[in-house]
Amino acid sequence: MKNRERKNCHKLKYANAEEKKKIITRLSVIEGQIRGISSMIKENRYCSDILIQISSVENALRSLSNNILEHHMRTCITDEIQKGNKEAISEIIAIIKRNK
């Protein structure tokens, strides 16, 4: 384990098994949508139809990202702040800036 990973062991978990299963299911759906876009391109489908599907994938990823961010803020970040770890605030600011 690298030093950074050892220092931030709390970061090596995500959520409970039920939450993880929901996320994996959503990612599988998104993966299927992306394969569908690839097929549409191979089939020379109309550009507008492809763009609509790409927009759907972008929205699905954004929604998933927002859900994970919310979970992270309500659990990990809150826990770290309660423990007195002020670095957690910098972490969440950096995450929000990257997700714009």
C-alpha cells in the first residue's frame, strides 16, 4: 500500500453492499447505452439520433456523479469534519470544481 493510500484508508471504501449494487446496475445501463452509440455509428445512423443518445449518457453520468457526491458529502466528508479533519473541506471543494 502506498503512503498516501495508508494515510487515507477511509477512502478505500464506498458504501454498503446495497448502495454498491445500485451503482453497478446504473453503470451497466450506461455501459449498454455507450455500446448502443457505438452500434449506431457502425450502422451509419442519423447524426441527430446519435447526439440524442450521447446526451442521454451524459445526463445519466451527471446524475450518477451527483448521487455519489451527495453520498460522499453526507457520509465521508461529514465524518471527517466531525473528527476535526479540515482537509475534508478542501477535498470537497476540489471535487466540486472538477465536476463543473
